[in-house]
Amino acid sequence: MTTSPPRVNFLLRQPRQVQGFRELLHPNELAESSEQGAEGLLDGGPAPAPGQESPALTMLWIPPGRFLMGSPPAEPERDGNEGPQHLVQLQGFFMGQTPITQAQWREVAGWQERPGEEWGRLLNMDPSAFQSKEGQRENVVRLLDGESNTDQRPVEMVSWDDAMEFCHRLSQRTSRTYTLPSEAQWEYACRAGTGSPFHFGEMITTELANYRGSGFTYGDVPKGIYQEQTTPVRMFPTNSWGLHDMHGNVWEWCLDHFHASYEGAPADGSAWLYPEAQTDWPRLLRGGTWLSNPGECRSAFRYTYKPGVVSSNLGFRVVCLPQGPSLNP
């Protein structure tokens, strides 16, 4: 028997950054829910303390709109592949409030196929280098104040192919459309209406993001802390649309193939793909990482790896496209 995906309701009187829904991931929660999959409303209350929340996905509504994608010629440390700036018009979509965490990854990687589902590839249950798991390399992880484990750190050591399999499983299990963001969706969501190098302004400090703070600086600010590892996903302030870690922590995979400039780029926010590209053609990454210099964490900065590459600075977050009756803000 085919069941309809659960309808998600929205509390539109709340501030924009708390419009969205939570996608339940744990099998026990799914079984106990009266309708499989999603958990009603975001009420604007404080997030659970790290280590206390269940591994649900908090998906926030990113409103439709348009923006200038790329960086202006005068932006410090600008790379030529960040231009020319061009106007992009986007439809609304949902985006994960944080990068996918180790706890969230572990749940989905451990799912067993149900009737009608078909997984595409095996996923390593515990791929991350920075995790407090017995048997991990010694002296790699230093737990921070308040951390008892690394469940709320972003998952890393995941390839583009792994990230797409995660989305593939979510889509089958929930009957919703989960995928990686297009590069335009990612930058639009990161900027949240701003045009500065970072969503919080012209400069960046290690009180705002996790990057290599002991090396170079960006703007007239002193050097800061170099954590030498990932940090919990809710450790730093959000942008004005409620998203954490859009600058630093881990690179985030995007759908697009790499192009050396924006000449000919889509104006509708869709992923820019070569129609006959080889399977190992490089894919886009955004956001900077825990070991990046600050200029590499800018909203417009672009990076690229082949889709099979894994590294301790490569992670991702997901988007959900509002198609069908279950998602109707």
C-alpha cells in the first residue's frame, strides 16, 4: 500500500529564520510518529543542548528572491573564477540549518532497505577523522568545553558520491526531494540578503567561525584561534536566515560541475552541469574549512575536488525542494 508523505505545517507568524520543519531520522521515532517522516513546527525555541537532541534534520525555509552572485572586482582576495557578477532569480527551498552531523550521518548510513527502497552504494557508518570513537587515531580529536562526544561535529571524510547517496536514501524514505544545493542556492542562502564578503560583514574573526585564525587575517582584525579540528555545528552565530557554519568548519559539496568563470551560468539558480561530463569531473565546494585561511571562507569563494575525493575537511548539507503536497509553505 502506498502512503502519502506527511504534510508539514508552518508557523508563518514566527520570524523567517524559524520557518521550516524537522525530519525525523531515528527508526523508533518514525515508528512512534502518527505520520512517518516529519515533525510539525519549528516554534522558535532554543535548540536542544549538544548531545541531547535526537538526530533529526532541521530544515529552514529559504525564501524566493534574487541576488548578485559572485564577488565585485574590488573585493579583497577575490579570485577570477568568482566573476563576472550576475543576477540570479531563485525559487524558495529548504536548507539544512547545519552541515550534516556525525549523528545524522550514522543514522542514515545504518538504515536498512525497506520494500520499495533500493540503496545505490554502501556508506561507511563512521567515516570522520575527528570523532571520539574507540579505535580512532590518537591525539586527533580534542574535545571542547561542554563536549562529551563528537556527535554534533560535522561529518567529514565523505565524498560527493557519498553525499548524493545520503540524499538518495532520504528522498526514498521520506517521499520528498532531498539533494545537494546548487552553487547558486548555496551562495544565496549564505549571503541571506547581504553583499559583503561574509554574511556578518566585511571582516571575519574566530569568534564568528572556525578557520585557521593563527595565520592570515582578513580585514583590520587581530589574529585569533586555530582549533586544528572541526567544531560542533551550533558553536557559532547564525546568519539572518538561521543557518549555522556557512563560513568555515568544513567545505560543503554542491551539485555543480566546476566552471572557470560565470560566463554563461544559469540565471535561475539551477545547478550548472556539463551535459556529457565524465563521472569524475570536478564538483564545486563552498564555505571554507577549519584549516582554511579567512579569505577562503568568503561567501563568493569557490573550491573544487573530484567527486570521489575524501578528506577531513569535506562535508555537506542538504536542501529539500518544496514539491508535492507535503511541503507547502
